[in-house]
Amino acid sequence: MAFDADDTFLCFDNTYDVEHFEKIYQMLQDKDIKVVVISDNQYAQLASFFSKRSAPQEIVAFGDGGNDLEKLAYVEQAMR
């Protein structure tokens, strides 16, 4: 399942309902459905929107307008 983070999933202040997302994410994982986040944001910015708890490494992120592809876990490691 792919979704656009910018002005669709994320609120205007780059927040979202973490608890609701975690429930949906777990249901998708139980059905072996992969999750893809698409954003115009760069990876560091995109990764900052998701905690490790709400966005495990299985989530794939297309950042920088779709020009780059990474897993969020790789982004978190690069930010350390």
C-alpha cells in the first residue's frame, strides 16, 4: 500500500494520529502487505515524522519528490 505523506497523511504541522496508524499498520503487516510512504521531503525530514515504534524498518520511503528510495531504518541509522 502506498500513500502520499504530504498534505494527505500528515496534518499541516507534520503530525498524524500515531495510535490509529499503528493499528492500521499492524493489520497490514498481519496480511503481509508492504507499506510505502511517498513524500517531497528529504529523508531526514521524512524519518523525523515517524518514530521507530510507529514506522518499523519494513516501511519503504520515496523521498525528495520520489527521486530517492530507502527504508526508514536506513535513514535513522544515517542520522546518528
